Amino acid sequence: MLLVGSLVAVNASINDYPIYTAHAIRYALAAVALCAILAVRKPEPVRLNRREVVLLLALAIGGLAVFNVAIAEATHFASSALVGTIVGSGPIVMAILGPLVARSGRPSGQVLVAAVAVTVGTAVATGLGGGDPLGALLAAVALAGEVSFSLLAVPLLPKLGALRVSAYTAVISVPLLLAAGWLIDGPAMLRVPDLGELSAIVYLGLVVTTAGFLLWYDSLPRLGPDRAGLFAGIMPIGAITTMMLLGQGLPSPAEALGAALVVGGILYGVRRTAARVGPVVASQNA
């Protein structure tokens, strides 16, 4: 989530480049890297059934393509702060829906309290912002995409593992983003990136996406989707840290307070008694 948070600062260097082309190249690079890892590791072959194909398609469409389109378009109608605040409520949704999807029992009161603390911390760090109803609606669509990125993967991970789920969804998302780019940007989407833009896209593809996907999907079955969802609150901290490293300024008191609330909420939410320790979903192919 620190890696994903760094995306906010890195995106500033590609503001003038067609956003959907950038994401298509980003996921194409990740797909090549992940498929190369698959070729080297040579895991046991698996046969996908119809339900798993549908879940993979839904994951790529909702969790990647729709999420990126909604985020990009929401900022045209609402402030980045408002979009961040709405999307930042993901831990609460994950705390409620995660145990139901994983079939691990009812939602945990402890995790729900922690999710509220993380969400409040995210709102304090990013600010509430403002915008019109369309911007808020698009941000809500992005929130649904963010949650689906995790919840739709839960039933796939035991059989496919983190590597396959990451590779398959990256591959599927590329033509979807290219189609969105053509519909929204037209021929302008074909512009060749300059060296700075290309460097940023390569970082997003190989570090944020390839490494981030593998780490996230490997941790999801270990923590359970509800507790893993708490770590979405780390994204603003990643953004603040990256901006500091890039010399874009020090965090404000509100950002520091929000970060403290996020960390406190996560630490409280992941505390487990001895009887509750253990993976929620076994993943042999991670």
C-alpha cells in the first residue's frame, strides 16, 4: 500500500500524457513481467471453470479498468481530497463484507472500529474537499472498484495463487484501457511518451503494479480481507512520504495527525488472540 500510495506523487510527472494510454502501458509491462515469472516458476497447470473466468473478467473490469477510469474522471468534477475521502472509506466496506465473502464468520467489531479509525485518519490527512454530485458518484464507483479488486480475488486465490491472479488480471485489463483511451482521447492517445514520462510509467508498471499486486494478493489470504483492507489507509502515507522524497514539501499537521490515526487503527485492527491466529484462506500457489 506504500507502493500504491507513491502512485499519487509519480502521477504528477505524467499529468500531460494521455492517462489511459499510460495505464495501458503500465499494465502491459506488469503483464509481461508477471507472465515471465510464471514461465520461470512453472507452477502446476490448472483448468479454469466458467465461474473463475467470470470472476477474473469482473476483477479486471471492475478492480482495474473501471477503477482507473472512475478515478481519472472523478477529479474533473470533484477535488482530489473529496475523491480520496470517499475512496478512503474502503476499509469500512472491507470490514463488513470481507468476512462474508471469505465465509469466515460475522464482521469483527474490533476490525470495524479499527476501520473507522483508519477512515477518519485518511479523511484528516487528505481533507474533505468539495465537488458536484457527479464527482461524488464517480468516486463511489472508484470505491466499488477498489473493494472488488480484493473481494473478487478471495475465491480465486486458493486455486490460482497470487501470481496467476495478478498476471491474468493485468493481461485482461490492457485492451479494456486501450478501448477507454480511444473513446475518450481519440488519436491523441497514441502520443509517444518522453523519457521522463516513460520512466514514471515503467516505475508504475514494474514496482507499483507488479510488486504491489504480488504483495497484496499474497497477504490477502494470510490476514483475511477485513484486516487486509485496513492497510488501504497506508496509501495517503505513501503519497506523503513519496512527495517528501521527491522534494515536494513536508507533511502538514493535519497530514501527520491523519497518518497517526491510520497507523493506530491498523495496529488495533490486526491484533489477534492466540486462538484466532492463522490464515483465513490457504493459498498453495502464491
